[in-house]
Amino acid sequence: MRVEEGIAVLKENGHKYTDKRADILSYFIHAKGYRSAKALLAFMETSYKGISLDTIYRNLRLFEQLELLESREKNGEKLFKIACKSGSHHHHFICESCGLTKPLQKCPLPVYTDELTDYHINTHAFELYGLCPTCHNR
């Protein structure tokens, strides 16, 4: 995704352009994986003195509602990354050191459906955690 594409989604949904929103999109577009609201705040404070965590969370919620960002929770903290636009069902490997996120095309759900024959599954998420080759070889 490019910043311009994200801004177009905002405008199409009745939200105005701001430099802050463009910079938030740019931050996530260039990030390797999931990032916290506090990390975004630290980044934004370099350009926007006095920006509040409320402003950060308000924009993160908006971007998530518009499917520009996706989120997950780890150790009680909500993390965000630019939404995958692959158009295909997939899961992720997430490096615990640098945050790199690699899409995984194979879905393990069929392995479990035999064990859950009397259950109705509405949705699922599958993530693997470990170290990417770069971090593993450090």
C-alpha cells in the first residue's frame, strides 16, 4: 500500500486528510511488522510536539475500522500493522526480536476440524513466533 491509497480510503469514507494521518500511514507502511501505539507515539512526537496517546489510539481505531491496519494482542498489548492486501487467506510468522512478519499461505485449520466435528467454527487466526534468519544468525 502507498500513503496515497490510504488517504483515498479515508476520503472515500468521509474522513479528512491530515499530515498526522499521512505520517501514521507512512510509519506502518515502512514498518517490518506489528508496532505498538506507544512506539507510534514516540515516532510522532518527533514531528508533532504534544501529540497525545488519545490522538494516536483514535487514529489507530479509525484505520483498523477502515481495514487499513490490522491488529493482534500479545502479552496484553494491542499491536498494529498495515493490513495485508494479498486477497488470499493466510496466516503469519512473526519474529519476536525485530517484528518482521511473513505471510504463510498454508492454513492448519483442516488438521483440527476432525477433532471438532460437533463444533461450529466462526473464524480463526494462526500465528507462529520465533526468530527470522537475520535475528537468528546474530
